[in-house]
Amino acid sequence: MRRDRLIAHARTLPGFEDLLVPPNLEVLRTRTAGHTVVIVSAQGSALVVPADHRESVQVVSLQQISESTAHAQIRRLRAALADVKDPACSFDRREQAQLEVHAVLEWVWNTTAGPVLERVTATRLWWCPIGIMAQLPLHAAGRHREDAGQTVFDRAVCSYTPSLTALADTLSTPRPHHARHTALIVGVGERNGAPVLPSARAEAEAVAGLLPGSTVLIDAAADFDAIKQGLHEHAIAHFACHARAVSSAQHPDQGGLVLSDGMFVPSFVHDLRTTGAQLAFLSACDTAGPDPALLDEPLSLASAFHLAGFRGVIGTLWHTADSSHTAEAVYAALTDHGTRPPDTAKAATALTATLRSMRDAYPAVPTRWAAHIHVGD
């Protein structure tokens, strides 16, 4: 076939020897050494790839999970989130919806995270969910209503990775020794046709206070050209605004970050290919939820920023409250309350500690502390 001949010819060119060749597991394990990865599917098992590449990959049997049971829990979670978000819902109905979210987190713990953590002693994990499992909050699984430490929050600091290859590629790029410790900070609280976000400006200003020398773009000042320039100038990017979830594999640019003059869509991020970018914090709703129509190749705003070169990305799986608390707490932890440059390598640890603290303060409101995730390293 002509295609095969073209591929064969391309593989004779320097740098293209492995074009379209499946990655070698042993090579990937060497490249991800020091990182424990858990690959989870709804087919009844999980693969634990130990941090020590000399140890064998472990198979963990997940006998209580299947495609149908996972789909049922996803529908349950979506229904509960819709009730929480709906202003027309009564207080009792919203309270019941929070209980439903708790029930989903417990199911994920009982069927998936719990059995995995019985076999894994590492306190730093990277979840790699496959297919429909990408729609479940593995990082927040647990029996949070029982004070018994049976939660992922209390056992490990977690990140997500789209694949072993993605994590290996991230780790192959060393952290810069002299990266700028400033950020592009965008706060868009007012946009025609969208509800006002009163805390967007306050969040942007609070983050800027912890990261002196940053570029701050508020409302109309946050246009595409200014954002593009800022992304190339700073190692950190923070967005406090509305977002529209990527919900169509055929029309991905219908989702994005909502700016005052349009949408900042995934294709824009992919085209940037930023260098030296360390952390993107997408403080908006639905920035890390996968496209249900394209689960094998998860497409979201968070993954777009990650693939564009950001070593780590913080995003959300669903609609979150208009509050700056999470962002302020994370940056306070990264900068020791503004007294030193941000240590972006500790972003996942800072996020986990923040969410655990919020869980302890608001145990009855899991939608408030289970949505945020960290992607990458």
C-alpha cells in the first residue's frame, strides 16, 4: 500500500525511525522511573507501574467494576451535579445531590481506588484512566463520611496523565534552573451574555499579590494578543473566568475559556507551543472534564495546556463555586505565603493539601472539594 511505503520511507529519515511505532514499555518505564502510575479501565483490572522500573508491573483485579456499572455511576454523578448547579432546585434536593456525590466517591473507592491502594504503598501517584473511567474523580475517591482515613486524599498525592508516553515526554524535559517566577494572570468577571463572576477580579489581584512582577489582565484587557504574549513571557498562567466544556469531538473549538471578546479555544493553546511553561491554573468550570465522544483521546482545556508545553495544569472536572479560596491557598503554599518564589514542582502537593483542608471544613459539600485535579508533573 502507498501509505505503508510512505511510512517506511519516512522511517529512514533521521529522527523519524520510530514513526507510528507503538512505544516500547521498557523504554517508557525507564523514562518514567521514580513515578508510580496506575492505569485504570472499566474492564475489571488496573495496572500498577511501579516507580522502580526493575519491579514487575502489577495487575490489580477490580471484580466489582464493569462498563455498565461505571456508566451508571457517571449518570448518577452528572444528575447530582446538575441539581447542585440548578438555582431552581430546593435546598433539600441540593442536599440530597451532595449525598449522591458522596455515594459516587464511595463507590469509586470500594471498586477501584481502595483495591489499588491496598497493593500500592507509594504516597505519590499518577492516575491514567482509560475510556469512561476518565469521567470519574479517582483522586477524590473515598469514604469521606467515615473518619477512618479510607480516602485517596488521606493516602496519597495524586496527579493525572493522559498516557505513559505523555508523562515520559514531560519528564524528559528538565525543569529550568532560571525560570521566571512570575505569572500571566487573567481575570474576566464580566462578559456580555454570561453571569457576572464577582470574585474573578479579586482572585486575580490576590494571586498577583503572591507573585510580584506578574502581568495582570482584567476583563477587556484580556484579549487574545495580550494573552498570547503573556503566555510566552511567564512560566505560570492563571485564568479566573467562565469556561465552556469541550463537548464535541467534531467541534472542539466550541469549548474554551470565556474572554471579554471571545473564546480562548484549545486549538489556540496547541498552536502556542510554549517553552519553559511550568504551571497553568485554570480556575474556571469544566476545564478538565474529558469529551464524552472521544474518551480514548481525552480532549479538554487542561490537556490542551499540558500538550502545549505546561509541565503541570490544575483544572476542574465540573462546575465549581465562584470562590478564590482554592487558588489563594495553593499559591500561598507554593510561595510560603508570598515570602519566596513559587515552587511549581509542589503544585500537586499544595492542591491536595488545600482540597483535604476544604473537605475537613465542608465535609457535606463534596462538589466544593472534589472537582479540582492536577495533570502532569
